[in-house]
Amino acid sequence: MTLFEQADDMGAHVLRPYDRREALSLRRAAEIAGRSESTVRTWCAVHDIGRRVANGPWQVSAPALCMLLDGDGNALAEYLGGDRSSPKVRAYFERCGLAALI
């Protein structure tokens, strides 16, 4: 398994359960990352940091984006596997002001 592969065969648990407080628009995520929307969209596909909700526009997980930008593949793998309670993942949710979602 490479650094950013999803943790299980059932698919990434990004934005599951969905809560709009965790979700960033593609535009906002690109601003935070200092990259283009196209680049962030590619990251969503390659690294599973976001998804389209109900066939709507792309939504990016704020904690997952931070994990990717920090190069923290271990925390990202735990998050994508559905873990919201490990200290590594919890720290990113807290950093993004999302402690209430844990």
C-alpha cells in the first residue's frame, strides 16, 4: 500500500457521514492550497480527499486537505478508512475547527 492509498476496498470514507461544516468548495480548497481548482479536483480523484455529493459540485474535506498538504499519509489513510477518533485524525479535525464532528 502506498502512502495515500485508501484504507479499504469499500471505498474512501471521505465526507461520510456528510456534514456541510466539514466540506469546502473546490474554489475554497484551491485558495487554501495555493493551487488551481483543476489540481484540487485531480487530488480528489487520486487521493480521495473529496467527492461529489448527490451529483452536485465537488466538495473537499477540510481535514483531509490539510492531511494531504502536510504529507501526513498515515492520518489520511486512517480518515479514509472511517476513523475519526484516533489522535492523529482528531488533531486535524480540531485544527480545522471541527472538533464537534468527531
